[in-house]
Amino acid sequence: MAKKQNNKHHILARYGCITLILFIICVAITIKMVNTTIVDAKAWNDRANRELSRTVPLPPERGSILASNGSILACNLTVYDIRIDLRHPKFSNLTRTQWESLDSLADSLNRFFPRHDMLQNPDTLAKYGWRTVFHEQLSKAPDKRRSTVTIASKREIEDYEHIRRLPFFKDIKSKGRGCPVYTEEQSKRIYPFGDMARLSIGRVYESEKTGKVTGYAGLEMALDTLLYGKPGRAKKVAMNSGISNWVDIPPVRGFDVRTTIDIDIQDMVEAELLRFCRDSTIPVEWGTAVLMEVKTGEIKAISNVEKDDDGNWVEAMNRAVQPVEPGSVVKPISMMIAFEDGLVRNVTDEVETAPFQRTVDPHAPSRKNMKQVIAWSSNTGIARVIFRGYANDPSKYYDRLKSIGLLEPMNSGIGGEQTGRVSRIVSRDSKGRRITQTAQHLNLARQAYGYNIEIPPLYTLAYFNAMANDGKLVRPHLVKSLIDASGRDSIVDPGYIREQVCSPATAQKMRECLLEVVWGKGTGNAVRDDRVKIAGKTGTCYPYDYKVLHNYDKSKRRLSFCGFFPYDNPRYSCIVLIQAPAGSTSAGTGPGKVLKNIALKLYARGLLDDAGSSYTATRKASTPVLYASTAGSSATLSSSLNLGAAKQIKRSKTSVAKGRVPDVKGLDAPSAVRALEKAGFNARISGRGFVVSQSIQPGAAIKKGSVVKITLRL
């Protein structure tokens, strides 16, 4: 009985202790509640108000850049960072079977998402393999592990779904926070056509401080405020689950910018310029080409290539809008002014071309008419003509160039555009010292034939375009229209720089002079081709070395050809520049050849609308070409398009062992990518059309996940 009584006392004592502890906790809670709601109420209310009054900026979606036909040149793609939370409960108390499954997961990740490029090396695998990560981290206490391990960055959602199907993760049915593998969404700017017109389209960067995406080149920079859109705003609101963001002002997506770029023409121009610079025996340093539509001023193609430090040809500085001494391509502009000012009246008027102002004309005869002055690129001839109107007051020549808009911004939409630079010829310098008339006349002569004057190639092209366009100086431009978030299209009217920079009669005289360059006994005979009648002007000059020599570098020559075609009904104008060693080539056989090949490609594809061409009149309709495909849809495609006949590109029949690089030559781009990825490799595409070459030969045994570069051609 005594024993039972003792047990009862012990039980009552324990209950008393528990009751006392609960009482103390309740008192502490009550005190804390009183402090929070009464004593410290003002501080907590102020903190809540500060939090609820805080707004969060919402970045807008950047607009896309489109080609003239609507093809996407630049756009945003939603991508994901795929991560693992190693502190997740699913990694606690792992069984032997789960460890085996986790090792299988590590092997799969080594194959598809390797942490190092050289995992085939046992030492590298032991150091960087996923098994090492899992075993090192999971052997630690949960709070000592890395909370976040990134599997892959900026991947598509298909990669996340692929990971969810791998061992260990496939057995986890939970989603969201119930699964240790998760994604973080972000936006990535992509360029589907790669480096095509790269500097004209531009690129973007993300500010480390603000996170704002801003353009730093080309249209991305020039139209940044339109592409960026308007940021939104979210404010903090109290919800049952806590404080959350509430969208107060939604962000407005940036405008989509439709450019004037024609993808097919751009591909032709880039291919021809690159082929000459890369494959020529001439050691070319860089090349630039711009092709423009005569009537509208729409820039259909623009390309800049340069050899980098590794010897590879890459899209480089946009020299099309950088001022350079033009050399002889400026002579037609000087001649246009002479005709317009009445210094000469007809193309048959003659001028003395004997030595003048420290320069000579090596071509006979010593007197030349205006067509011969341009055709044979006579420095003395053009200088003497300009002296007829401006020798007494050379400063007025600057005013005349300004009057035709040569020194005004063209606002082409190309990032980095600069205006021309021309020094006004005055009688006294900035310090008040007198400049001799001899020095003034020498400067005037040099400006007339292309020295002591700097003009961006795009400006030179615009004035040649005006000569082809009956004197109308239309604005060269890259932006065709703006499309808002609702899909409404606002046409951008580029307008004219000058409604008439010269009279139609003067423009006709200039066309005759430029025709003589190619089809007479001029410096551009190499450009002559019976299929397309091209008119234009060659130009050569020594580049000025501002860094080392501080003088002209006579070891190099900058060569150019600017013209338009077809002559009888001008459709396109074009300028091509290259820089190469002095004496290696001429303006006609160098840039002139590039321009001619571009014109011939346009002609062959029926893009010149030249009714006078016998070829156009008799040419047969081209047969459609169907590329090889793994989808086997050629017959269906021919039927749906009602094609009576079509050429079929056949793919290689060479069989390749499983696990090795497949042969994708002849396939279209989607089929080639599908075949490579199915075999476990990644594809990188350049060009358009069907596959003509691949960087790794079919049948090669290489590491899974390696990149195979494939080149496409039309």
C-alpha cells in the first residue's frame, strides 16, 4: 500500500512539474504578446508599413528584332538554371538501394551534364565527377552541406524533364518543394542566325548592379529604349501565407523592330565578302560591304569581316559607319557638284590634266572629257574642275558639301554611326597665323579627289544611290517598322535627306560617267559582265596610321568599289571596301570582283527585275529543292504544295556504328540536330539550307555531349 502511495506522489510531482513548465511558457508568451502588441507596437507597425510600402520593379520583356520577311534575328528565350538541394529530406537516411540509384544518377549526369570537359581521364573523373560531389557532400551533416549545386545553366525545360527521368529522381513523385531538383527561370537573348549581320543587329549585356539588359552595339544599342519597353511595379501586400508581391503596374513589353535586312541577300553578301577575304591568295586584313535598295534606301545587307588574333575570320568593327578617307570614290561627288554649279555642262566638256597641285595624271591624253576624268580617275582633272568655282575662296567648298547634307547625321539606325569630317579651308589657323594661298589650294585639290576628307562608306553609298535615283537622296535605314505588344505595326517613314541633291539631268550625266569606268577604258573593267550591267567607281588610298607612324602607312592600301546595277533600271546600290598590302590587288579586281559576284547571284535568282535581260526573258521556272530529312515527309510536302516535280537532296547511305558520330550530310537542319542529339552529341549550326560539312567525321568515337559543328548551304 505504501508502494502505491509513493507512485501516486511521484506521478503528481511529475504532473506538477509539467504544469509549472506550461504555466511559465504561457506567461512568457503572454509577456511577448503584450510587448509585441502594446509595448513595441509602434516599432512593429512602422516595420510592417515600411515593408508594405516597398515596391519592387518588374523588368519588361525585351522586344525582338526581325528581318524584313518576319524571320527572327534576335529574341528572348526562357531558359532555366537546373539545381539540386542537397539539404533536402530526400537525401536523408539513404538506403543501399538508394545509394546505388544515386551512383547511377551520377554516371548519367557525367554523360549528359559533365562538370569537366576531360572526364574520360580517370584522375579528372575522380576529382570532378558527380559521384565525388554526392559522396563528399552527403557524408556531411545536412546543415554542413552545400544547399545548392548547379547541374546546368541556361538550359531549356526539356533538359530539366530529362533529368527528372534519370535514376533516383524518377522514383520521386513529388513536385515543387517536394523534389530536390528544381529550376530557376531567366531570360536569355538568342540570335538564331548566329553571326549574320552581327554588328548591325548588335548584342546586349546585363548590368551586374541593376540587372538591366542593355544593348551595346548595332540596333540593340541604337533602339535600346524602344526594345527595352517600360518596367512595371509590384508592391508588397499582406496575404494569409505572409507578405507577397502584388502587381500594381504591369510591365510593358518592348517594341518588336522589323528591319530592312533580307536574309537571303544578307547570306549572299556575307558569303561573297568572306570568300574573297578568306580564300583569296591576297592577305586581306578586313572587308566591309553594304547593299541598299535604290528607290527606298532600305539596307538589305551589311557585313564586316576581319581576321582575329587566332587567324579566324569573324564579324568585326562596323566600318560601314566609321569615317575614312574615301580616295577616288569621292570624285563622282565632286563632279556632281561641278555639273550642278555649272563649272562644266556636258560629259563631253574637256579639261587640262597636266601636273597640278603636286600631283600628276599618268594617263594620256593630256586633255580629257568628263567621262574620261572619272573613268581614268584623274586627280588633276577633278581638281582643275573644282578650282573653276572655288579657287578664289576655298572655304566655300566646305559650305557646298554641307549644303548637300554630307556632314549631317543620316540616322540610319546603325549603332556607332558617325558623320563625315571635313575641315573648312580658312586663311588663318586657330592661333591666328596666316595660311598661305598655296597651302589652301593644295588642301582644296586633295579634298576634291578624296584626301583631307573623311566620309563613312555608308555616306558615300548614299550619294551614289542618289545618282542612280535621279538626284533624290533617300535616307539609308535599317528600321522598317515597329510592332507593339498588341501586334500593331507602325511603318517608319525614313524620309529624304534632300528631296533633290542634284537635278535629274545632272544625275543622268553622272550615270554616264560611272558607266564609262566599267564599260569604257576605265579602272573598273574587271567588273564588266554581260549578264548584269554595272556602273560604279573604284577608289584607292593609303590608310592613315594614328597610333604608330602618325602618317600614311604606304605598306597598305584601302581599296573600294561603289556602284549600282542594273544600269538601265537601277535596283540596288552597293559599296565594298577591303584593306590589303599595297600592290597586292586593285580596286577593280578586289572589291569590284566581290560586288560583281553579288550582282550575278542576285541576277541568277531573279532578284534584279531586269526586263532587258535576255536571260530573264527566256529562263525557265526553277525546280523546287527538297532537302533530305529523317522525317520522311518529302512525298507529303510535294503533294501538299502541288509540286509537279522537285529536286531531292539525297543523304549519305554510309552506315555508322551506334554510339559514334552519325553522318548528317545532306540533311536539313532539324533532322541533322535530331540525329546528333539522339546519338548523344550537341550540334552547333552555321549557315542556311542543308548540311554540306560537319566538323567531326562520321564514325568518329568521341565523348558523349561533345559539340559537332555543322555547316549549311543553300
